[in-house]
Amino acid sequence: MMPARTRRGDRNTPMSYSGDSAMRPMPVWYHETYTEGISRSARFPRDRYRMLRERLNDLHGTGLICIESPEPAVRDTLLIAHEQDYVDRFLSGSLGSKEVRRIGLEPWTDAFLPRTMMIIGGAVEALAHVTRFGGIAANMAGGTHHSHRSFGSGYCVFNDLAICALLARDEYGYERIAVLDLDVHQGDGTATILEDEEGIITISVHGEKNFPFRKAKSDYDFPLPNGTGDEGYLRAVEESLAIIEDFSPEIVLFQAGVDALEFDALGNLNVSEDGMRIRNDMVFSSLGRRTPCVLFMGGGYSDPIEHTINAFHDLFVAAAESNALYGPH
């Protein structure tokens, strides 16, 4: 049976900051290039980043979050999870046309490369924050789980989840790392990069018949049929959280895509807005005070896009309020 929902907030009424000067607000990394680095001509809802940033002004005013600006990642950071040849050809602008089409987001502008590096930088800085202070930190982009070691795919150039998982283990010394991916599309790149990596588990709850159509093998996969709805989706989330509890990770990397939403043009799982809010509460309640978490934004392609913005706003409200309740003080 699914746990009863503990509703900590509503997208229109985030809780107020108590005034405890020792409480650290949840840092959220954002840069305008997250939007501006994608061409207006691309078949991608680039304005969702800007729109969400504007919607989060209500949280910023409560003291629940603080907005941080990332520094761009450096080449060596990319090499943690990717082959040198692929990294260098992307950085030099010499990927082949088929490789570019496989990634998508065309046409690429001069700002596309710095955007890519800034998103990885935001993820790495969010990771560094939670390793020092605990609690939750977020990047208002990313969750680039379709990127593999030697190629990009499905809007994903480099895999921020895999980079952060390997950094958490090899640089910060974590011995048990869980990657929880609740995007409607399987985290195939994350699964292949992190396959057989000691101390790291990958969990993916996704649409069985959705992209990628040739699935990889995560440590734990929960493929769901089209039209699953709230009950089936939340049952899979509950089972994934039970796996995490048994694993007792020292840190969780959460790919929190909202494209399972019933309004999503690419989703097909028909999860309601309330179902998505319950999902968020389940995840953050299960982590509680014990487990640091890095939040990666993931996918969302509703038509109209306002449904996606609402769902992401709900997500960040739940994360910020959980950080206030359980996070560093």
C-alpha cells in the first residue's frame, strides 16, 4: 500500500521561512544561457527554464531557496564519464552531422557549447554543496540521461548524472550512491556508463514503449505501459524507494523529469498533477534528514507548456520545503 500523502505545500502557497538564521536555503543553480543557448528555431520548449525561474520568485522571497550562478565545467570534468575523442570533437565543433542530429536541439548556435558546459557546471556545483552541507541542492536544467560515453542522444550531450555519481565516489569518497530516475524516458546513457561501477546503483521508472526504443539495462528498471495513470506509477515509485531504503545510500541523485504528466506531448503515462505532487512528497519524505540529494530537472514537454511549468514549480516547492524541514541547520 502506498504511504498516505503528507502535503507540505501547494504551488501557489509555499510555506514561509521561519526566520531561523541557522537554516540554509536550498541552492538552485541557474543561468540565462540555459534558455538562450538553444535556438529559437529548435523543436524544444526552451522557454521553460526562463518561465520556471520567474515562477520561483515566490520561493526566493520566502528564503527557502537561493539562486546561484554556475561556472562552466572544464574538459577534465567531462572526461570523468566520457571518451576523450567524443569530448574533444564536441569542444572543437567537429561532430559529424549524424551525431548532431542524434543529439537534437538543432540548429546549434554559438551559445550551445557554453550552455552545455554551464549545465554540467551547475550539476557539479550542486553536488559539491551537498557533500559539504547535506540537504538538497538543485540544478534548474540537466538530467541528461541519454548521453553515453562516446555519443550524445535525445537532447543530451554529456551525462551530468553519471559525472556526478563518479565524482561522488571517486573525489568525495561516498561508497553507496543511488541514481533515481523518474523521467518518463529510460536513463539509458546513465545505465550504460555506470554499469558495473562499484557502489553505484541506477533505478529507472519509465514508459515501456517510449524513447529510447532500444532500452539499456539499469540495475533496477520499472517499465510501465502507456496510460498507466497515478496508481501504477506511484506503486513503481514506492517500489523504487524501497530499493533505495534497502541500499542505504549516502547520497541520492534524483532525475526528476515531469514528462509522465497527463498533459505531456511525449509522455503517454497519464499521471495527474496531484499524482506528480504525491510522487515528489514520497521521494523527499523517504530521504528525510539522512540522505543528501542533488535534484536534476529532467524532461517536461506539455502542451501548453504551462502545465510543465506548474509541475516543475511543485517539484521545487516540495524540495525546498523538505530541505527546510530536514536539511542543514
